[in-house]
Amino acid sequence: MHHAWLFIAAALLLDGLAALAGGLLSERWLHRRQAALVGFAAGALLASAFLDVLPESIEGLGSQALVWAFAAFVSLAIVEWRMGPHQRGGEGASARMLPVALLSSDALHNIGDGAAVAAAFLSSFDGGLSVALAVIAHEIPQEVGDYALLRAGGMKRSRALLALAAVQLTSAVGAIGVVLLARTFHQFTAAVLAITGGTFLYIAAPDLLPEIHSGRTPAERRERMIGLLSGVALIGISSLLDPQR
């Protein structure tokens, strides 16, 4: 448990640093590489779900793990439908509410990320590494987009970075919750992993994969696909190096 805590803390720290990527890299470079980053995130999430997260959860819960994963997938679809289309700007009250809504949703998302990372490391080191890589891969393009929106909403660079860093601390809430409950409920970790798998599939399938096919030129589509395959390769290699497989 002691070593698991260290791995969880290190993964969350790296995830927090990824949240600041938007302010640390040049906006011109980020604009040019955004498509490849999205493709990489999609590949990492899909590979992590199918190669690590779902197999680990099935080992602990059997076929019931697929029910949890499917429930998570459908629940996210319903939540997103209830929220309506994302607002990417506006004037007056809408523009003033954008930072609040954005940071609130980001906090909830980070709680889920922290829970997923903790559950994975409590199950195995290699599963935790896979989930952490997938979370960080998804965090970079997402947080770059959040940073751009906060800047567009009128926030100064330093204030936007400080807000994103503060919100990132909520990932510790999810991690601590999983660690405490895992001591009480034997199958809790496996259930969290199954929910994580469904969440990864939902984020990658309707949100990120369409971006892979949205390039206007063959070169743009090729860049997106290279990013996707790179994400799959990263998680796939880490899974192949797992001595327990």
C-alpha cells in the first residue's frame, strides 16, 4: 500500500503538470500540433481501456465488469445530452459564466481521473502505469483547450494557469476516496476500473475519434492517424512489458 501511494502521488503530480501545458508551450506550436495531440489521446485511451483497464476489472468482477463499463458509458451520454451543446464563447452573462462552468466541470473530471489512477495502481503497477499514461495523454489536449477558453474569456495568463493548477488538486479527492473505500469493499477497486474503462471508451469514441477524420487535407488526416497509432503503441508496449501477462 505504501508503494502504491507513492506511485499514485507521482502520477497525479505529472497529471497536474500536464494541466499547465497550455501556458508553457507556444500558442503557435500548440495550434499546429493540436490535431496530433487529440489523436494521441484517443489512441492511448482506447488502448488502455481494451488492453489494461477492462481486463483487470473482468479479472476481479467477471462479466459484471462489462455491466459497470456499459453503465458508465450510457450515463456519460445522458449527462452530456442533459448539458446540451458546449458553449465556446459569447458575450455578456454567458461569457462571464464560461470560466466558472469550465473550471467546475474540470474539477469533477479531475476527481474521476484521480479515482481511476488510484484504483489502477491498487490493482497492479503496470495497470496503474497504463491508466496514468492515458489520463495524462488526454489531459494535455483537454487542458490546452481549457487554457485557450479561459484566455478567450478575458483571464490573464498567470491567473488562468493558477486556476487550472488549483482545480487539478481535486484529483487527490478522488484518489483518497478510492484508497479509503478499497480497504472496506474488496471489489470496489475492480468496479472503479470497470467504470474507468467505460469512461475512456466514451471520451475516445464520440468526442475524440471524430476529430481523427475531420482533417481538410490528406496531410492533416495523416497527422491525426499517426497520433492515434502512437498513443496505441505507447500503451501497447507498456502492456507487453508487463511480466504478469
